Amino acid sequence: MTLDSFFRPKSVAVIGASRDPKKPGHVIFRNLLESGYKGRVTPVNIHAETILGVKCYSSIMAVKEKVELAVIAIPAPFVPEALEQCGKAGVKAAIILAGGFSEVGNKELEKKTKQMLKKYKMRAIGPNCLGLYDAYSGIDTLFNPKYKLGRPASGPISFISQSGAILTAVADWMSMKGYRASKFISYGNAIDVGEAELLEYLAKDPHTRVICIYIEGVREGRRFFEAAKNVSSRKPIIALKGGITTFGSKAVGSHTGSLAGSARIYSAMFRQAGIIEATNMESLFDIARTLSKQPKPKGPRVQVITDGGGFGILAADHIYKYGLQLARMSPSSIASIKKQLPPHIVTDPIIDLTGSADENGYRTAINAALDDDNVDILMVIALFQLPSLGGEIVDVIAEANSMRKKPMVFIAAGGKFTEMLKKSIEDNGVPTFSYPEQAVMAIKALADYSKNSKLH
């Protein structure tokens, strides 16, 4: 069986659906009704006749129609019995939300749960997880109300996380920032479906362009390595490792029951598998946004175009720090720029349009860089505080990006006006940043991925 029964089931039952708005079973049932999911959603609760106006069943075996996916939102001790009933009812897949298994030393309960899955040939995500959110199918088993935790609109980034807490924070943050996502998957203790199988599934998912993963430890190291190596040749994988210190490693076992292992070993494995390792959550998504939106560069040469010399110098520092190169445009390109723009602008090696910059200056410099064979990547910096520069630059950037000739990132620091224009630029497919180092780190990952994918 593929994992489609989790992401695109024809019908879902919520075992433990509740009339109490504060209970996870109520929130999940409501979310499924309101998320745009097109399939049938059935509540299961022995103590209720209807929930939110929908007929409720005392057990899943009493449901007349076939149920493909069961979301089990009941306490851990009752999970094996619920799985037994699911198996008898012909359910194909289950998401087990409750904690209280091997992560707290209750290995016997986890063993019984596995036995039920094996007996009825069911697949499972969890336990000790939040399950998943699919922006395309509308499947939403996160037990967080939408007014507290935003759901990102549909887009190209999928996020896998052992930690439910990390997943909820990331989903809410991405929603606030307007970043778009395909799938969020919290898999917890991974007694059945784990990291490797999820990577393989997302590799084939047409809605996923970039895969992000927060990982504390893996149960099947060799399988994960082989899967990641295979998948990374087709789609970028960006990983953030939890438990990299001695104290963090000790905490991992009590969180998901996994073995953390040496941070150095994981970093080496990531490199060999073609995985891009992020240093923190923000860098993870800076890289993901860039790789999901921009074409691969042919090389490491970066042309900086700015209206503020200081920001240009900082950009150059970070370009060299991260092992990239400042581009040197051809004499003919430089001559073309000087012919069209005021004589006081700087053209080598950074194009500094100075304090009199306007949208025409940016358009001229950007077009020249796009057409110059000595330029692989464009880094455009704008200080919107200048009186000559306004919202027209959004159209300039969007027009240049639509050609898809070369990757481009945009940097601007400032207040409300700046952030408003940056959001418009981001919405037009160009990743935006507040400071040069963030942008350079992202394009370094893009350049490295481009180089490594050519080698495989």
C-alpha cells in the first residue's frame, strides 16, 4: 500500500471525536469539516449521538460505509483495542496521536500496538504525534484550533518533524509570514511509517519541490541514508538536527524514544546523502524558500546590485566568507550600464546605484546582469528610505524573475513600508531577506545543490 491513504483518503473517521470544544477529538473533527477536505468525515464516540450536526457512531465497526483512514484521538491504553476494531472494519491506515508509549518506557503497550497493525496489515503514523496537514487535499489532523495555529496556503515546501511542538510552531510561523506549504507531517515514535518512507513518498509528490526535516534520531539509519541519497538527487532535502549537545542528546530518548547519536556522525551522513544541513529553524526556511522558488545557477558568481554602499560591502564580505565569488561583468555590459545611467554610479565589482537610485537604474543593471555570461546569481539590495525609490521596483523585480534566466534574491531592511514591498516581491516568487548574511547562506545552499546534482 502507498501512503495515499494518509494524504488522500476517500473517507476519514475520528475515533474519540468529542462535543467538548477543548478536546483534541473535537478540534480535529471540526478542522476536517472546515478544511476543504472533500471526502466523508465520520465521528466515533460511544457517548454522543451527533457532533457538530453529524451522526456519531458508537464504534468504527458500526459505520456502514468503508473508512479508509482512522484518526485515533483517545488515551494510549485504549489504542490496541481501537486498532483491533479498525482492522475488523477494514480500515487501511491509522494516525495514532496519544503519547504514553516507548518514550515513557511503556514498551509493552507499543509492542501490542505493533502487533495489531501487523495482524490486520494496517499502516500507521505515530504514536505520540500530531499526524499531518495537507494543504492540497484538506486532510488536517492537527489538534490545534485554526485561530491559534495558522495553516499555510498551498505551495511547494513539505516539512517532516519528529516533534509535534516544532511542527506547530513552524506551521504557525510560515502562515504568518505568508510562506506556502504542501504538507506537514509529525510522525512521533514511528512504530510503522518513518522518515525514510516519508522521504520516498514526498519525492514522488507533484506538489512538493523541497523537503525539510527536523530530526532527533533515526531507528533505521541505513534505510534512511539510502532513501535520502536517492531522493536528494531529485529534490532538495534540508535537515535540522535536534540533540546536537550532550544534554540535548539525553533529552531525545525521553521525547520520541529514538537514539540521538553523535552530531558529527549525522553531519557526515547528511553530506554523503546530499542533504543540506541547516543551523537553525530560520536558516532552514531561508534555504527552503530559495530552493523552492529559484532556478539552479550555473556557477558561484554573484552580482550585487545596491543603492547603499555599506550593504554592498557587507554582502561582499559574506559572499567570500561562504565560499562564493563576486561576479565581474564584461566590459561591454559595464559600458552599456554607464551609457544609460548617471556618471557617478559605481560599477566594479559591485554595482552601486547610490542614493539617487530609481526603478530605471535597477531595471538597467538587472537586465545587464541577466544577459552577462560572467554572472550566475543576482543579489539585489534596496534601501526604500530613499525619496527616489518606491513601489515601482516590485514590477522591475517581478518582470526580471519571470524570465527565469538566473536565480535572484532580494534584500531590504526597514520598517512597515519596506516590509510591505518585500511581501509583494516575495509573492512574486523572489525570496526576500533583511540582511546580506541570510541571503548569502541561502544562495550558497542553492549553488551547492546545483553543483552536487550535476555530479550525480
